Amino acid sequence: MIEVYVDADACPVKDEVVRVAGRHGLRVTFVANFGLRPSRDELIRNVMVPQGADAADDWIVDNAAAGDIVVTSDIPLAGRALEKGALVLGPTGRPFTRDSIGMALAMRELNQHLRETGESRGINAGYTAKDRQAFLQALDEAVVRSKRR
């Protein structure tokens, strides 16, 4: 059975994941360092990991398998999940792929350098209804692709 793993700390699409997974009868695992809302749904699992920079990422990578879906905005986690054969989506619906992850990692490093040198303030655009809709569509498509595998 396909599982959906969500890097849940500061994830803006938890409700959307539950909605799409419910339609498809998929198990969802939210992984976080703090404060997850309990659910009575037997297909929803919350995993609290110890505080630590990569504790949630490590747990997801240790448990995800080929064909599972990982939802994260963390680019290094996306790369690690792709290596395991998972499908990976960002919260705006942007898929991370083997072809795109190298550029995403390079841009992350460049942006970090620009913030550290003061060349950029590192302000991210706000999350929009259009982003939410794009995510819903991309997740539904990812589930269908994963079921076909």
C-alpha cells in the first residue's frame, strides 16, 4: 500500500493531504518535532521525533519506500527521498525529480550564500490559494502515478 509521508513542521497543506489520501484510501504519516493535532482516523498516524536538525528527515527516509509519496519543502530531504524511489512534492505542488533535484540543491546553496553575505534578505513569497490548488492537483496525480507502478 502506498503511504504518504509529510514533513509536518510548518507544512501548510496537512488538510489537503488528508483530503486526497482519504479519497484514495491511503495511510498518511505526519512527522514532526512538535505539536501535531491528533486524529481519530485510523489511516492518519502522527510521529513525534526528538528535537534535532534532521530528526524528522531521517525518520522519513528510514521509513519511506519506493512508490511512497513524500511531501516536503526541504530540498535535501527531497533528494534523499528520491534516492529511495519515492515521489516527492513541495507544498506548492512542485514535483522534485531526479532531473530537477540537482538544480534545486544548487539554487538552495546559492540563496543561502546570498543571505549570509547580505545580498538577499531571503523573504519567501506568501502561500496562495493558487499554490494550494496546484498542490491538490499534483498530489492527486502523484497518487495515480504511484498506483500504476
